[in-house]
Amino acid sequence: MNTRVNDPAADVSARSGQGGQAASRSDGSEAASRREDSEGRYARISRLIATDRCVILDGATGTELIDVGGERPEAEEHLWGITAILESPSKVKAVHRRYVDAGCDVICTNTWGLPTALREGGPKLWESLGPIHWMDVARDAVRLARAAAAEAGRADKVAVAFSINGDVDTPDGRETIRLLARAFEQDPPDLLLLETLSLVRTSTYSTVESLLATGLPVWLSFRRCRHGVCGVYGEHWGGPEGDSFGRAARRFEEMGVGALSVNCVPPDHVTGMLSWLRDFTDLPLGVYPNLGYLSAAGWRHESTGGTQYAELALAWREEGAQIIGGCCGVGPEHLAAAHDALESTTPGHLRPAAMPAESEDAWPPDGRAVPRWSDARGRAMFPIDFPEIGYEPGVFVPTQGSLLIWKYLYREGIGAHQRCLDIGCGTGLLTAQLARNGAAHVHAIDIDEAAVKNTLTNAFRNGVADRVSAARQDLYPWIPEERYDLIVASLYQMPVDPFEQVTTHRPLDYWGRNLIDHLIRLLPQALADDGTAYIMQLSIIGERRTGQLLDRLGFQSRVVDFGFFEYNELFAGKGEQIARVEEHSDAYHLRLGSTDTMVAYLIEVTRKGAPPPA
């Protein structure tokens, strides 16, 4: 951290609080004179705007200080500006002087982060420097800017804007504003600049009213582009909001705000904003975008030079900009070039071409079709070609296990030209997909009559009803009437404590395997000799028993896909029984933080010796 350098020319108050005492010794006539001078400087800015002269706002004092001061300081970026006022006032004044010499009409105090600093600890941030009050820092910031203008012989021409960020738009911010008004009774800035705002909250209007109540002119600046709320990297944070921001601009004008700007967004996001705002307000409009951003490696700056920035400024002027400056990464060289280029210009009325919505296909500009996402089979993948499925009350909605099977059927085109069987069809998702894949016929069975009806309805929804049949069927007494080329099954698998009170004629399923084991025993009768079965199995019922039973019946299996299945409401209260099964078998699940997660396996079953399906 740099050592504080005394700077008598800046007339910075001593840290013991003498600044406040000196101010109290100033008589009323001196304070009145200073306020008159301030009003005169702001009047000059108003005359420039009224006579169609462009007002040049300065650039980023904070990022320029990092360049001037050498290595990036230890302090957080939003505090560096404040600590520099205390520790390196001569460097702060030197940066202000460079912007004054570049021809800027308004220079901003390096206090943008003050509301953030107060919110995060206030005076404690500067305890190492002795007793300091943030109000003294605010006064010193104004005096440093004044001194820079005076050294350049432009004290009567350069207005000083006291900069604060949107963090003042909080319940505590009203008190900060009230105290600022007291701090500036003796030596006020020429205007207050509330900048880098994003959202227009209900509280924002109250905050602006509090600022206006100080008696000082108030300018506002927002991170906005034509797509809405915009970030420093050009990211869009908000959805479509229509004309709400335009209506807010009109309300700010009616409240008495002096100017409205767009700042701290990339230059290409400025386009179209001024002409759009002009439809809502007669306020003076300005832009001061960034040419840099904070990265993990420190501040990164765009390679835009002064000549290029001047060209950008001319384009903004053509669109109607009356105030032009810069934010992060914009230095004196950029604004000096802009000042010279804008000297004899007047604000235009250019309305750029209508900006497309973010979701519209606006690229490439030559009209070529941009390749869409597709899979290995050349099918469009966005949006996914999911069947149209309706859900009847009480019917099981497809779970991760059923979706795992669906994904595989869809991806591989399983079922074409085959006679298929869907066991435990539920809503008919798998039935519909097999038919959509070109199955010759799909028969669906489920123990629930509502599920059967739901499946037939969804087959109709998807235009495959002519190749689908369905019947209510309990798997246990079922005897296959034919053998199928393809069988799919997503069955209930839940270990159950035998001491649970249930009403059923069946024994409780301790291992959670009853249905899947019974299905395997039916495969010799239900599956064609060259047929394939796809069965979803959860990890909480184990692998060994499945493999042994299939082997005994002359089948082989392999895993063709897997997914993860979080415990849902169906598994509520089943944790102890699942733990018992895992203790006495090879069953398992994963514990991810506080979430219990099973692995859902999709196993492909064929007769021993049969080659894997093509």
C-alpha cells in the first residue's frame, strides 16, 4: 500500500478532524460564495447542452490510478479509490489533472465505492490511518478535484461531480445522503452523480428524491442496453421489460433530475439506447461505456485507441448524445481524441436499425443458416423431440429411470419394424416412443386401469394409435400370449420393512426385487429367441442376484446406459430399510452432500450367445 503523501496544494484536511473544524470557522458569506461558484460552473454545463455543445465527462479514475500507481493495490477494487484519497492524494489529483487537460468539462470524485465501503464496515476500513470519518473523505475528494482544475487554470469551467454507486439505494442509504448534505454545506460539489444503477426499484425514486433534497443537481446513470439490464461484460441480466425503463426515465425528468446516461457497459451495447430513450424524455442524455473489465488476472483493457474511441463518440453523437465520457479502461488519451473530434458537432437524430431480440436468429449477417444442434443420426436436438404426453390423475409420472430408458430408445432408434411390449407402461411414454421409432406394433400393460387409458390417449396424441394396444394386467398371474422382439420395463423397486402396516394379499418386498425378478423369470416365454429386453434397475437392489437369475435362465446382460436417481418423496422414510438391504447384499447408493442418490442402470438382456443388437 502506498504511503500517504502530504499535498498542500490540494488543501486536504488533516486526519485529526481539523478539516471539520476549519469548515466550522468559515463564515456564512464564504460558504455562500462557494455555492455561487458551484452554481456558476453547473450553469456553464447547462449552457453547453442548451447550445448543442457536447459535454465531455471524464474517464475511470479508479482504473487510471492503478496504471499511475504501478502494481495493483492490496485493497478491494471498490475501496482502492477511497483509500487512494487518504494514502496517495497527489496521485488522485494527478489523474484528475490529466482528465482536465484532456478537455473534460466534468470530472468525478473518486468516491464511487463509498456506499459499498460504508455497508461493509464503514470507518473501520481506515482504522490503521487514525481517526477518520467518511464525511472527511467525501470532502477531501471534492477538494482534490477542485485543486486539479485550479492548477490547470480551469477552476471556473470544470464542474466537479460527486460520484456514488447504486448501493446508496438501500434503507441505510437515506442516512448517508442526509449526512452528505451536511458535509457539503461549506464546500459543495457542482452536482451529484448516482451511477452504475441497474434496476429501477420503488425505493429508487425515494433515493433520487433524497438526493434532490440536498439542493444539488442530480445526474443518473444506468447499466442498460436495448435488451434491458446489462453487465460490465455485456451479459444481459433481465428479461424483456417493454417500455418500463423508458417510463422511469420520464418520471425522473418530472422529478427534476438533470441528466440521464448509460455507463459501465461495452461500447457495442450502447447502440440504439439513446434514440430509444429520446422517445420518452427530453432529459440531456449521455453515454460513458467501459473499455476494460476486472478479471482473475487483474484489470484487462481493450486495445481500442484514442482514434477509435473518437469514432465511437461521433457515432453516439449522431444518435443524440449530449454528454460523452468513459468508464473502466477509458483514459485521458481517449477523451482528448473524443474532445477534438466532437468540438464542432451537434447532436443528431440517427435511429439505428432495429435491434433483434436476443432469441432471434440474427447471425450470420449475410443471411446464411447457422447449423443447429443435432445428434449422430442428424436429428434436431433443440428443442428435444419429446413425445406429447398428458398426465391423468393418479398415474405415475415418468421418473429418472423411465426417462433413462426413453433417452436410449430415442437416441438409438430402438424398435423399428419390431413387435414390442412395454411392461408397466404408466403414461405410455415408452410406448409412444417405440411407435414413433417405427415399431410394427406396441402392446402396453399396467396393473392400473387409469394408466392403460392414459397410454392409449397419449398414443392418439402422438399419431400412433393405429400401432398401439394396451391392457390392464397384473404381472404376477400374466401368461404371455406371444413372444416379442423387444421388451422394455421400468418397474417399481422399493425395499420395504416387513413390519410396516399395509393392506395387501402379497408379502412385503424386503429386497425390493420381487417385480424385476418375476419379469426375468417370464423372459423365456415372452422374449423371442433373437429378441432384446431393456430393463431399468436401481443400484439399491443389487447386481449379483440379477446376474445369477439371468444366467440360470440362459440370458446375458450388459449395461448400455446409466443415470442418477435422487431419493424423492416415494423413498421418504425408506432409508433404514434400504440401509439394511445394502448391509446384507451388494446394493449401494451414493451420498452427495446431504442428498441420497441411486444409480439407475439400463441393462440390455439377450439370450446367451446372441450378438449384441445392431
